Amino acid sequence: MSIEKKKAYWKENLKYLAILLSVWFLVSYVFGILLVDQLNVIKFGGFKLGFWFAQQGAMYVFVILIFIYVKLMNKLDKKYGYDE
């Protein structure tokens, strides 16, 4: 495999990582800490939304992001010929 393909692979991989980590940061830090008071006005499943994000939402989103990352990486591996 050529150096250009390897660089393109890692560039795309880092783009996916940046996007997914940004989503996780948004959900866990911004929603769970910075905007908790504003989100607590909304109820979700009987709990205040800010509390829910801080206690459970961030974990659920993290697990979902793991599955999204696996799906994206499988697609990327096939695209660049790294699949088995």
C-alpha cells in the first residue's frame, strides 16, 4: 500500500475520531456540567434532563459512539483494503 493511501486512511480516521470525541465532549461536559441548570427545566423519563445527562446520558452516548466508530472503521478498512 502506498504512503499516500496510508496518509489518507489516517487522515479520515482522525476526522472520525475528532467528530465522535466532540460529540462525547458536548454530551458529557457541556450538557452534563455547563448547561445542567438550563437543561434541568426539561423532564426526561421522570428526571431532570441535565441530571440525566450527567448521570446516565453521557454513558449511553459513549456506548453508542463506540458502535458508530466500529461501523465507520469497518467501512474505512474496506475502502482502503485493510479488511480481513
